[in-house]
Amino acid sequence: MSGTGFKIKLTKRAAMANDMTDNITKVLVQSAKLMEDQVDAELVKLNEMDEDDFEKMRERRLEALKKAQKQKQEWLSKGHGEYQEIPSEKEFFGEVKESKKVVCHFYRSSTFRCKIVDKHLALLAKKHVETKFIKLNVDKAPFLTERLRIKVIPTLALFIDAKSKDYVVGFGDLGNTDEFSTEMLEWRLGCADVINYSGNLMEPPTSTQKPHSRFTKVEKTIRGRGYDTDSDDDD
């Protein structure tokens, strides 16, 4: 390519880059103008409101707060706000039917990683009272574990309106590490809409960290059936 042709090519690239920069600038300016207009409109609306309007706004706010408090008390009366163990699968069906959103931890007492899950769920149960958090020993629920195809311990079964919505199997969705954060599990439950999550569902809270795995899968048998466990210290 001649020197002249090379300069022309560079000139075209520079022009394209400038055009792209100009377009981005225009979009940013338009977005800022739109936000400014929205703020101005809200200010105008507030300035035009009289005392009666403010009183109506205050009453609506109080009514919403009363409704939210009533709903919270109803949840608490159903056992929300605490992480509880269900003694058998018979009680499980009643628990799931009673609450709109339920997280059930299928565990084994000898599986170390189930204790890790217990720690995080106890914290989330207090934070997300809109959801019921329970646990069930797979040894006491052979029919249910078979019906829900629970094969890996620990597994979280997520229910909405008494129907299974999703499963968190082992720690694979949590960064493949025993040291996953409570926030990471909270995000995963939020993705299934089984809790009211206020963060960014498009990106996990620990996405910038490099996941590492310490898993050792071991075949186990529970009452004649094959189960996998993420624990390497069950024996």
C-alpha cells in the first residue's frame, strides 16, 4: 500500500472514530436532558400540589405501610423469619401449601457442606421474611426425595405456589467453593424469584472473583438408592 493510500485509510478510521464519539456524546446528552426534564416535571407537580394533595399522599403512604406491616405479621405467624427443620415429609406438604414462597434444604446430618448451607439460610430467613426457609433430612423423606429426584446433597428445592420452581444443586451455582458468600446464595435465590431481591440479577455479586473447586464427589447409598454428596468427610 502506498503512503498516500495508508494516510487516506487512517483519515477514514479517524473520521469514523470521531463520528462514533459524537454519537455517544449525543446519546449521553439526550439521556441527561431526559432525566433533567423528568426531575423538572416532578418539581412542577410538587409545586402545584396544595395541602389536601399532600394529606392524600401522606394517607396513601400510611396505608401502604400498614398493609406491609400486616403482611409481615401474617408471614411471621406462619413461621417465616426463622430457619426451621421439618420433622418428616408429612409436615412438608403442609408447609409448602401454607406459604407462597418456600426454600427447602434437603440435607444429611453427616454431610459437612450442609452445615455451610445452614449458616447462610439462617441469615437469609431473617432478612427475607416474605419466604419460608425450612430443612428436611433425606433419611426421613424417602418418598419426597425420590419424587423430586434429589440426588446430590445438599440440594435446595425452591417452591412458588406449592410448585417446584428451581433447584440449587450442590455449590455449582455458587462459585464451586465452600467459601461462597451469603450474598451469592441470596442472588441465586433471587434469580429464581423465590425471594424479593433488590440487587442486580444480571450479574452475581462475586463475578469478579475466580471460582475454585474443592469438591470431591463420592457415591453414597441411602436406603438402597444411589445418592451423590458434595461432602468428602461423610465416612
